[in-house]
Amino acid sequence: MAVSRLNCGVLCVSMLSIAGCTSATAPAPAATEQAAPAAAAAPDGASPGTVTLPTGYPERPFVRVEFDKLTWRPTEGNTLGVETAVIEGDPSKPGYYLTINHFPPGVMSRPHYHPDERYIIVLRGTWYTDEGKVFRPKETIPLKPGDFMRHPKDGPHYDGALNEDTWVAISGYGPTKATVLDGGELFGGSR
């Protein structure tokens, strides 16, 4: 059975997010089926950074998302065409999220950081990346479809597209946002 690159990318992002989470705690095994929902609830007084994994089947159904039927919205209110489709979760709320961002040719983010660690896999196109506080698009590192990058919490970086449309899958544990280092617009031209 053939697996599409998008499905592989989404699967890889999900697996990397779970594998990269060092403080995850699984729900306690239930003694009976009736106790399963209670075991899935987040424990009171859980330490910060603790992740409670969701319940399993049948309480949590299977989900399929078709790329061609995604709902796209402007990312961070920009007017340059960068779009985001939320695949799972809600990036503005606590918990796991998975989004796909589309960068049109010639648009990059400006140096910024996020309050959460993020995991990115390139799905289509070439994604140009760099870390640091100085915007240097000519010195960015290109990543091709299937390539992975981790953005550490509070790590200054910028990224985007140069000559072609580019799509990346981004996952993490929210809430998240982008804080632009110079306080200006998040997106601008890459040239």
C-alpha cells in the first residue's frame, strides 16, 4: 500500500512530538472498563509541563484529514498570503496541536520566537530557515520535503519561502504564539 508524502509527514510529526516529550505521563491502567474515563482525566495538582495523553479507542475516534479539503486562514493576521490550516487541537489553547503552514514564494517570517518547543517537517517545496536575531535571508539553510527541524522554546529564528510555494507541518504543545523581536510585522519579503 502506498502512503502519500503528506500522510507520512503528518505521521512523522506526530511520532516525533510524542517521542520528544520527556515528561509525558500515560493515564493509569484502568482496573475495569468503567474506570477508563476517570483515568483519562488530568490529575489535580499535576506538575507544570506534564502531558496527559488522550483516552484511547472507542472514546477517541479515528480522524482523517484530506489536504485538498483543508480550511486555510491567514497566519497571524498577515496580508502577504501566509496561511495556516489547523489539523488537530487548537494552537491558542493548552494541549497538542498540529498545523500546516503555507508560505507563498518570496515571503518569510522576521526573527521571532515561540513560548513552546515546535517540531516541523517540510511537506512540499523548499523551506529556508535560520536562527538568530539578525535577518539574513541569503544565509538561510534550505530544507526539502521530508526534512525535519526543531525550534526550541524561546529560540530566535526566521523561515519561509524564496522561489516556490512551500508547505510545512508544525506541531507542539500550546498555547503558542509568535513574538517578533523588533515588535514589527511577523512576515515580510524574503529578498
